[in-house]
Amino acid sequence: MITNTSLEYKGDLYPSKIVSFEHEGDSIFFNTDNKVILKVTILRDSLIRFRFTTKGYFSNDFSYAIDKTQLHGYNFLELTEEETYFQIRTSKVKCKIQKADLRLSIYDLNDLLILEDELGFHWEESYEYGGNIVKMSKSSKDGECFYGLGDKATQMNLKGKRLENFATDQYAYQKDQEPLYKVVPFYIGLHNKQSYGIFFDNTFRTFFDFCQERRNVSSFWAEGGEMNYYFIYGPQMQDVVTTYTDLTGKPELPPLWVLGYHQCKWSYYPESKVKEITSKFRELKIPCDAIYLDIDYMEGFRCFTWNKNYFPDPKRMVAELAEDGFKTIVIIDPGIKIDKDYWVYQEALEKDYFCKRADGPYMKGKVWPGECNFPDYTNPVVREWWAGLFKELISDIGVKGVWNDMNEPAVMEVPNKTFPMDVRHVYDGNPCSHRKAHNIYGTQMARATYHGVKRFTYPKRPFVITRSAYSGAQRYTSSWTGDNVATWEHLWIANIQVQRMSISGMGFTGSDIGGFAEQPTGELYARWIQLGVFHPFCRTHSSGDHGNQEPWAFDEEVINITRKFVSLRYQLLPYLYTMFWQYIEEGIPMLKPLVYYDQEDTQTHYRNDEFIFGNQILVCPILEPNAVGRRMYIPRGEWYNYWTNEFSTGGREVWIDTKFDEIPVFVKAGAIIPKYPVQQYVGELEFDELTLDLYFKNGKEKSVVYEDAQDGYDYKKGRYSFLSFRTIGKEKELIVQLHKEGKYHTPYSKYKINLIGLPFKVTEIEIDNEKIAFDKIAFEENHFLIVDKEFSELHISGE
């Protein structure tokens, strides 16, 4: 373990002076007088990679994080040499590199300084392991704010924090505890109304200091590997986030049912208990699409087996659950029990697929089955073998998704709770120790699982969830925030964690609703449900050690609140599906902290609680007991209270009264919000109307709705429906223009349009320039009308 985690320069290395340079295509190499080479690569006009070596040459360039399909190419590149520095210019930024010491500074084209080195690149040789501890320090501007870094249980704004990235099984973690399960070495800086991003693509244990050690210095460093980072220019935070998300990749569209409500516990068994739980959901009319089986469904916790005492005929059970609308999800861990009679262990042993210690023996550690060996998922041959193991679960039995746990990797009864650092890995042809592979072990397991589930689920879409992840894992898997606790503090943490994950590229994330450890009160569970239905991944999960945590474990009032909010989620499924489509198509995060939504308003820079769900719904959870309301910040613009339809102007902090069965929810003026009827599970109902809630705005607004067959891959062949609505509101007039794309024919034929906030009494309605009698469109009380979905323009006027 390296104990010197300071960024301080020790003086044992002198500055690197540039002595020559070479320009090769999109890259420029700066050679120095002490073997240091800086390689600058222009990937896009706003995306520049900086890669340093201290040995006079670069090692093989390999990354698990970078998406091979990422967009690249620039419009303009110019290299000039001045007396004291070189300048690289693109159509977005200028980068100056000092000849005397390699220090960098980056400006916009108006010469506003965006980012500059303090000491810049420096390093210490690691005598224990070889290689270097690589460091980078930057000067921080007054008032600069920092965001991102994925799964951190701390304030949204990271200014003044020091954080560590080392995937760790952190049971019942607390606020500000470091490190946690996921590693996302990407942050966003904001100053002078300009945003930039840094992605430090280094899988060793990394650290980030945002002006904690020194007031005006931010820094990042790693215990090994290269100083290899990407600079992303905004100037808007949304530009930074979408560029980073494109760089590290986006998932494919999940089946719609995955966005429904899920129920999980450690553990539901035997079969009769599973059926009891699923039947109760249907009896109480609380929608639910997925039921989870934890490690007790296995025979002695052996992966890819079934306990036949608890589940004598799993294929029959899974089919019966499916008939009632439930998809079965099962857990799979990386630890493979050492058992000569266990077929998975036998195969891996015969093929030499397990991780080994430095001197040759297999890595051995205790997990749920007892003593285990662990596959090396950094070996592509092992990943292919692992993928093939899912045939019986998926193809034969009918399981619909897989949940990867304990893949930090977690090992019990050892001081550091994981593999020793001398364990060796193939690392896709770049052999290394666990020091380098630790942070990506969970991602590579999820990757192998994803390919197996996808192979045997096809022609349907796969579903995988992971606890541990590194940047880029979002290409393969969803995630949750690990073993949280049933406390009000953890409700606050969950809110921030999922927002932060969303702007860190991993949008498909949620928390264990109600808390995994300990037991929530009914009030806490209700407040958590009210938040959780607005998270992309929505699942109640508990350890089972502290009592039951199904909605009916509490009183009738909590049951009713759960039904109300889960039903609301099912109504909003077309809205949620649309925001997921925008995430995979454009890299737009599904949840947006207020600072992302309006970075120029400094009042948003330290807001933690409020967030934008999709593009047009503002949510603010209740995070304290006995609340009858709360103060919240409504961002600039015009908004309607979802519950009362009361109109508000933003840019101010206000008090909002709330009942126990409500939290503050607002809808952006001008928005059109699509809704389905409440279903007990996706696909239960056939319906002939899509409800559109239209919130009047005196001005213009755009809304979109994406739909397809809700599963399968026809959408990639153009069989989707993309509706683009443009609303134009005036004092006595409302125009709705509709543009359609795609070849998918939705099963409904009509839109039921709810008119909210209309400031005039309707006297005339035209559809595609034809006046329509009110009775032909079921127009009622200035409130709603039903129109054929094929219209192009709706014109409502009045007095």
C-alpha cells in the first residue's frame, strides 16, 4: 500500500524541458531532456487527450473505458511555435505548452483561461512495485466548482473534498465515506460561467483533491500507470457531459418493462414465498414487473445451480410468474466454489480460467459458498466461456435478467476485503497485477454477463445490473448504489448519488429503496418510494435481517402512497422511455442537477436536493421526518405545480406545502407530458388513447415522445415512432404542431389532450385548417379533447 498520497512535489525530479517535437496526423509529440514525452491528440475540436510517459517511449495504448465507436474528427488544427511556448489551436480552444517545463494552459478563442497547470505533471518512482506514482496539479480559479466522479456519498459540489477511487465492498457506508463500489475518474469544473471536464483514464487506485490540501489547487494522481487524461471543453455543462458519455459509450435501449417497478430481498425462497409476494402485488394493485432471487435460490450458493428443495421446477415457476406479468431476475457472483463435483468449477479448472497469485497458485478467497476461486474476466477467452454459461438460465428456464453482485471483487475475512495486489490478470493481452485490474474487474464481469444474457435473450433485449463498475460500464449494464442503510441521511445520499451518476455517464442507476440494512419506518419508506420512482432504475431491496420491506409491511397509508407513486411511474413510462432514448442517442443525462440545468445561475451551484427528471419535470424529495412542506429552489423559467396546476415563476427559493402523500413536483410551462393508463405490468393492457398533458405557456416550447415495440431490435431498422411537438401559446391562442418520424405504428389511434393553464375560454378549434365541432372531439369544460393521432396542426383559439 502506498502511503504517500500527497500531491506535493518532492523536488527529486527536475522540470522537463522540450527539446524537439513531431507532428503526426492528429497527434503532436513533445520530447524533453529527461525522457518525458507528452503526446497531445486532438480527437475533436473540444476534446483533447494528454498522455505522458517518463521512460522515453509509450506502452501499448489500451483502455477498457473508451468506446471504439466514439465520434472523433476535428474541423481545424494549427500548431505554432512561439519563443517560450507551443500553441495548439482548434476551432474551439487554444492550448499553450511551455517549453521550459511542459506546463499546459487552455483558453477559449476569446483568451479566457479555462484550465492551467500548477506544477502540472510530476511523479515519484514506486520502488516497491516499479513504475511511477503519477500526479497532476491544476490551478483553481476563485469560485470554481467541481462535480461528477460518479458514486460518491457526499455533497453535489465537490469543492473542498478529497476523494478516492478504489472499488470497495462498503456495507452500510455513511455520508462522506470513501471509497465506494464504483470508479468514475471524471469530473466537471465550472468557473466564470464556463464548464470543462477531465477524464483521468487510469485504472489504478486514484485520488482527486478539489482544493482541500491547498486552497487554489486541484489535483489528481494514481498509484501506478500513466498520466493519461482527456480534456473536454463545454462551455456548457451539457456539452461536457454528452462528450464524455460519447467517449466512454452508451447502452442500448432496455425493454420497457425494465423501467417498471422491481421487488427484491435477500432472499425470497422457497417458491411458495415468491408466489406469495407476487400475488400480493396483484391483489393490492401495486404495479410490479420484476421479482428477484438472491443467493438462496442456488444449491449451496453455487452459481448457475438451483436449490431443488426450494425450487423443484424453476422452469415451470418462471413461466407461471411470466403469465402473471413478472420477469424473474437472478443473482450471479464471481466466486466459484472450490468443489470437484461442481461442473462450473471443473470447467474453469480444466481450462485454467481462474485468477492466479504472482507465484502461480490460484487466487483463493472466502465468499458465500465458502472457499472460492475467481475467473479472470480480463481474459477474452474467459469472458466468452462465462457468456456461454447463461444458456440454461436464459434459454431453457426463461430468466429475464441477471444481477452481478460482490464483483468489486469482495472477499470475506481478509483485512482489505478484496484480492491481494499480487494477483495476476491477462488484461486483454496487457498482463498486469491486481493493482491495475482491480477497478475494472466488476465491469469485465458485467461485460461477460451482458454478452451471455444478450446471446440467449435474443431477439429480445438483455437486462444486467452490477454493483461495481468503472467508466464505460454503462455500455453493458445498469447499476445500483450498493448496501445503503434505512436512515434519513441515506435517503439524502441516494438522491445525490443517482444525480451524480447521471452526469457521470452512468445514467441507468437507482438505490435500494427503503435502505438495504436495518429497517425503515413507514414514513421513511414512503418518502423513499416517492423519490425512487423518479430514478431510472426503481427497485426496493432489503437484507431481510431486520424485518420485511414490502409495501404492505407498513400501514394502509403507506400502501396507498406506494400504489399512488408506483402507478404514477407507470403512467410516465412513455416519458421515461423517451428520456432513455435521448440518453442513448445524444448522451443527455436522464437526471439533471440544477447546476446542469442552469449553470449561469450561481444559486444552483450548491443545490443538492432538486433535480430535473428528463427535460421538463422538476422533482424535490422530502428528506426529513414529520415534514409538512419544505423550502426548495425553482430554477429560472415558468413552472406548474403537478398536483395543483398552480403556475409559478422560477429563479427563486420558495416554501412548498406538502402532504404525506405528495412531494414537490413541477412541470415546465409549454411541456407536453405523455402518459399511459396505469398497468399492473408492462403489456398488461391494450389501449386506444395516449394521454398528453399540455401545460400552457405564453411562448414556444418543444416536447418529444419516442416509442417502439417496447422490446426487440426492430427499432434499429427504423421501426420506431418519434413525435416532435411544438407548442406556440399566445394570449388567446394555442397552436400545437406535430412532426412524425419512424416506421412504427403505435397500437393506439387517438390522443387525449389535457389542457392545463389555458388563459382563455375556447371558442374555436381547428385541426389541419378544418374547423371541428366540439362534440366530435369530446371537448369538455375547456379541459380536454380527443383527436386522431394523424393530425399535423391543432389550432385552439378563444376569448
